[in-house]
Amino acid sequence: MPVPQHVFEPPFNIIRSSHVVLDVTDLKLSREFYETTVGMHVEDADDKVVYLRAAEEHQHHSLVLRKAAVPACARLGFKVGNDKDLDKAATFLSENGLAYAFVDQAFQARTLQFTDPFGFQIELYASMDRRPHLLRRYDLYRGCHPQRLDHFNVFAAEVQDTVDFYARLGFRLTEYAEEDGPNGRIAAAWMHRKGNVHDFAITNGKGPRLHHFAYWTPTAMNIIHLCDVMASQGFVKNIERGPGRHGISNAFFLYVRDPDGHRLELYTSDYFTGDHDHEPLRWSLRDPRRQTLWGAPAPRSWFEQGSPFSGQAVREPKFVADVLVAD
């Protein structure tokens, strides 16, 4: 299937992935998991919402937990270059028949929300309340010492169309998994804005759903330490996959599930992709090294389970990818 061309003059300038808003059923339990087990820092909280950030981040929040009746992903947030980019985004959305709204969001300046053509609920902002980073506050470090939000990964029912749409917005393809043969279809794509492997990954499956969001950790040992912490706190069953190393992205990883089943990746050691002529790397869908460089396939839950977007119907994928699954 077609590999999109890099677009260096997009209709508006997205800088990077910024934050995720999750609906959770037990706010106290979720806060304890992210704050005490994972090691996020609570910036503000009340009985309805909790705002958290990681140690390296100057922004007020990169994770928002909202109390709700059912678990879901409410929004994926991206930071744009400046306030004019919000107006440019509104123009682009209007010209392409997509509804949008400027909304008031706590701790954020003017914020634009929209639902893309595939059901992913997105919000854009240019500025957020700033806080001193906690990078050198080692006395506050807990869990795996998460440093910053790195990326989102979603299940998309229409992978190629979704990839093409975000390529129009300036997301550049770094790696992709494709069926073999002359008519092979792209089953997953990794796209970036900030110059590493990805801000936004698009995976074939029932969608729209959030597959996972990921935080960068300082070293692989921090990820291994989190396994010990989770085991000590009774969260063994919440460790879904890893630790291991992906072939795709070269990242050392661990996937865990929070109390509502939202999937979180802890992640380190990918690589620079900022050069304008960086060429996408193709992986065969049947190459076991792409999932894990060491050859271990992912569990079935990793391919089938995800967080729905609030109010969005989940659709069957256009095709079923023939992937390697652990027994």
C-alpha cells in the first residue's frame, strides 16, 4: 500500500504529543496507581479530576484522570506552535467538513477540540500553565521515574486512510509493518512530529480505540525496577507484556494495565529521526523481530483489547492482519 510522502509545510504546526485524558471509575485507586506505583507527580486534584505530570515536564499536566461511570479515553492532546496555528487548524477542519469547537480547559490557554474522520477525539493548544520541572528533585522520585510523555498508539479500523490523513498534517512516517507480496497492506505505522520514532502510532484493529500511551524513562533498569515495585504492591496481573526490546523503534519496553484496564507503556532507547530525508523502515508483518527483537510474540490481549473513545462507536477493521500471537 502507498507510503505517504513527508509534508514539510502542513496546514498548521503540531509540535508534539502532549497529554491524554482518561475516564476512570475509581479516581482514588487510579491516582494511587499512577502516583505511587508508576511514579507520576500530582499537580492538582479534587474529587472529580486529577492532573499529573512527569519529572522532566514543565507543562502543568500530561495525564488527566476524570471520574466517570465507565472507563474510556476522552481526548488525545497535541501542542501546536502558537496561537495562530489554532486558527489555521480551524480553517483546515472547516475546509474539510470536520466539526470543531474552541473550549475552556483548566490550566490550558485557548483549546480547540475536534473528532477526526476516524473517530479519534483530539484537542490542540498552544500554551499551558508552566511549572518548574522536577528533574533534579530526586527526593520525589518513585516507581520507574517517568520523565516525559512520549507517544500515543491507537487501534484504527482504516489504517491507510488514517495514516494518509495525519501525513497531511505533517506527521512523518518512520517505520511501518506491511503484508508481504505486491498487494501488501500497511497494518501499522509509526509517525512523528518531534524527531524521534513516534508521537502517534496507528495500528490495525477494531477502532477507534486507544491502544496505549507511553512515558519515557531514564534507563532500562528503571523499567525493570517497576516490575519489582508492581510485584511488591500486588500488581503482578497488571503486567501485560515485557520487559523486552522492540525491533520496531529499538525501544526497551514494558506494558502494564491500570486499574481500569487502560494500557500504559514505559519506554526508553529509541532513536533520532529529525533529518528531512530520513527514510521510513519497512518491516514484514511476519518478521517476529518487529514485535520483540528477541523473538517473543505479543499476547492476544495486546492485539484485541483497548480503551474506546467516549461516545464513539467501535468499527470492525477493513481487514484482519495476519500477525504472530503468543500461545
